[in-house]
Amino acid sequence: MSKGISSTPAVRVLREQKAVFTLHSYRYEEKGGTAAAAKALNAEEHKVIKTLVMETDAKEPFLVLMHGDRKVSLKALAASLKIKKAVPCTPETANKHTGYFVGGISPFGIKKSLKIYMEASIASLEKIYINAGKRGLLFQITIKDLIRILNPILVNVAI
């Protein structure tokens, strides 16, 4: 394993938490998203989970974990959080809050402590792929370990 891979904050968190995981690298495609990652890893896009950085109308940041083949209903998300509206952060703001660049944002090892919301149906999957803190690098991890480490708040906001 290369030094750069082993030094991501996300990898360090999973090792510290004694999570069972495998790392999968692939050739990152600008704007390829989860579809490109799924294709490169021969995985179902539904099991490739994206980490989205959002803000409330009061500019409070939070994360949303969503299936790669689904989108977040911002209206349903705002209703779930009992706020006026939720909006995606700009890439610069996402980097400021997480320490990661868009395309490589992991919910593990983020710079600031943020609330993490997860689409409830993800919890029914046994294993998922999720970003490991670097573009072109994903973890395969059990949902059990993800929930144990992140303790996400389950929401029903997928479309």
C-alpha cells in the first residue's frame, strides 16, 4: 500500500476504529461520479455511496450519505430537518468543512464535527463502497461498521 493512500484521515479513522475494510482504487474521471466508480470497480452503483456536503438556510453544514444512483430531495431533506431549506455547498465550502476535495469526500476523518444524515435504505445493505478521502479511492466496508463509527441519523429523502 502506498504511503499516500495510507495517510488519508479516513483510512486512519477506520484503522483506529478497527473496522474491516478493503481499499479499491480506480482511475478517477472528472464529473464521472458514482457511475464511473461503479463501472471501474464492477459494482452496483446503488451500493456506491456518495457523501454530500450541505448547508441549512442558517449556513450550518452537514453531510448526507446517498445511494450513487439516487438524488436527494432537498424539499424532503428540509422537512426532515425541520428547516426552511437545505442547499449543496460549493466545492470550496465543502473543502473548508471536510478537508477533502469534491470527488474525494469521505464522511470519515473530516475536519469539523458535522451531523451526518444517511438515506435509511442504505442501512439494509450488507456492504457498501464509500470514498476513502482521495479521488479514485473507495473503501468497501460493512454497513454495520459504518453505522458504528459514524452513528448517522436515518432519513428518507431519496428520489
